[in-house]
Amino acid sequence: MALPLTKTLLPYLEQAGLSQVSMIAALTQGLSNQNYYVRGLHPTRPSGSEWVLRINSWASSQICNRDHEVLNWQLASHVNLAPELVYISPDKQFYLSEFFEQNQTNCWSELISANGSHPITRLQVKWPGAEELLLKLLNGLKQLPSPQNVMGVDEQWQVYQLRLAKMRQQLSAEKTKCQTAEGWINLYDQLLAQTHLVDDMLAQLSACLVNLQFSHRDLNPYNILVVGGRLKCIDFEYTCSSHPLCDLASIIASHSLSSEQRRWLIANYLKDHPNLNLHADKAVPAAVDLYWVFALCWALQMAFDCMMSDGKLKEDGLCQSQEYLGYAKQYRNLIVNRF
């Protein structure tokens, strides 16, 4: 248990009701929030257990409704599709949840990939049966009650457009020359120039929609745990009632599956889907493209929030802002065939 960590995190641990803490360690996964492994005693368990302490970042809180996040996390945990939340701070700035140890030699996160809407043919099967586990997770999530917060893909794109346009205006008004700000503007302008292609993606998704449903919206391998031979998901920051293809698209976009696994997963998820019509199969590529468009928008927002404060550039935030711009460039490249 590192002394600096103990001193820094002790107020959080005490407030969460943890005692007899014997170990604290930083968890490395996650692009925005801080996550820590903690071993200690909590009133919800008869003996010492393992926990995850998550401290939410200011930047991610600007684009995430924490009340909705907690409610949607609890919906999933009630049916064993997510770890249990045992403590939520009154201001929603930190949570304590169950920790599930993952097999370090065969970890689900090793499936992380970055695939465009027409990924290259892949014969290798990294995880036999992954497609069946993912289908059970997808089917379990779609059966959950629709969240109170509704955000269809059209509405999400409108929200991103308004936020990013305002951010660009602020950066353009900044008189100090800043390479990071100029890089941000360049990426935003590239996105703005392709609005007609995004409109085409949205039209294809609209054509196959019957009803919105529970949508996690970021089922990448880092947000999935293997527990007792089944999958659980974490990170419900952007969960809402949305398009039924959102979760399938996030898996296709971010998982290293063989071509056969992808085809099987798509076919079986779409089969007799109550919230999609017969046009859904043709709309899957558009859903994958839109996943990366929204990821690009997210990265630009995070970069801006790290870079600016009260309308002024923050020198101490430029380094992290450049990191998010790096992600934005990667996401842009994944839709380069479209753009």
C-alpha cells in the first residue's frame, strides 16, 4: 500500500465506509476517471473484500449526467450484468463498487482493437466463443427497462454539434497562438466539412429503427469483465435509451473478432430483434462509422475541457489535451474512407 496513495485516498475510503484497509493500488485502465483497487472491510460484507474506488474527473463530468449514470448502472447490476455499487458519494464525484479479478494471462481487454465499418478479413480467433458471450451480454442489456434519459443518435449528433461549435468559437477568439488549439480547430473543421456524410449515417439508422432501448454505448473490451464464465460491463457514463445498433456497433468497432465471429454475432443479434426492422443488416456499417464519429466528438470535448477554463487557455492542461487530440486523430482515421 503506497503511502502517498493512502494519504490521498483516506478521506474517500472513510466516507465510503471502508475500514481495515490492507492494500491500495492504482488501476491503469480508463481514459478519464481515476480508478483504484482497494482491499478492506465494508459493512455490506461479513469479511474483508476487494473493491474499486472510482474518482470521477472534472472533464468527464461536464458531458455526463452522474444521476443517470448511477441509475443505469444499478439497472444492470440488479440483473448481474454489472458490478454492485456499494457506495455513491452525495455529490456523485466518487463511487465504490465490487472488484472482480481478471485472468492476467487470458484477459478480455486483450481483445481491444480498432475496426472501421469494413474491417479487414481476420481468420484468427483470439477468444473461442467470444461471440456467444457477447450475444448474451447484448441480449441481457436490451431486455432492461429503457433508461429515463433518452438520447437517440440524431439528438446526440445535434448536442455534439452545438457544443463543438461553441468551443471552436472560444478557441478562435483566443489571441495567443497555441499549437494545441490550432490542432483542435483543424480536426473540428475536418469533421464539420463531412456533416453530409454523418447525415447519411443517421438516415440509414433511422430507416431501420422500431424502438429505442437500453444502450450502454461503449462496450469496448476495457469496459467488459469476465466473471464466472459470463460477461459484466462497467462504465455507464453514456448509457441511455438509444438506437438498438449502438451496442452492437461498439463491439464490432472495438473487439478483435474473426470475420466469422463478427458475421455470427451480427446475424444472431439482429434475428427477430423487436426494436429493429429488416433494414438493420444494411445499417450496421453506418452504425460503426457513427460510433467513431461520436468518439471523435467526445475526444474533442475532453481536449477542450482540459485546455480551457473560463474562456482562457490552461497551460497545465495542454499536455493532457494533446493526448485527447491524439485519440481524436485515431478515430478520424478509422472513418477516413467515409471522410
